[in-house]
Amino acid sequence: MAIQVSREEELCERLKVLGYALQNRIRIYGEEFDLTSNPMADGQGFAIEAVSRKSGLSRKLPIPLSILQMVRNNLAASGRNAA
């Protein structure tokens, strides 16, 4: 019997493939960050925990809605539902 993967889990897996994954470095909102978590649902969308390379402060960063919409569209096109 196949294990059912939730829509949120599938979306998070796709976000990791795009680079929003633990120990990656990204540039978002005009600043560079080292990611300290994988993507997670946060009640208002999806977010990642990161440390600013500039200030050294830890922050919870929302993943841009345009990225989420792109992933949802790709999942829908492949016949899967997205959160």
C-alpha cells in the first residue's frame, strides 16, 4: 500500500528542490541568508528559518507568493494537488 503524501509535504519537497533547503545559501529580499531549516507551513503560507549573512541575526522568512504560485501550478499541471 502506498504512503499518502500530504499536499503541504509535496509543496515543501518541491521548494527544497528549488533551493529552499537546510544548509543552502539564498539571496532573498535583497539580502543573503544561510538557511537553518527546510520549508514549513506557518499558518500564513510557507516559511524558512535563516541567518542573515550581513547581521548574523536569525529570522523566519516567508517564501514569496510568486514562488508558491509557480510550485502550485507545476503540481496541478502534473496532476497533483497543492496546498
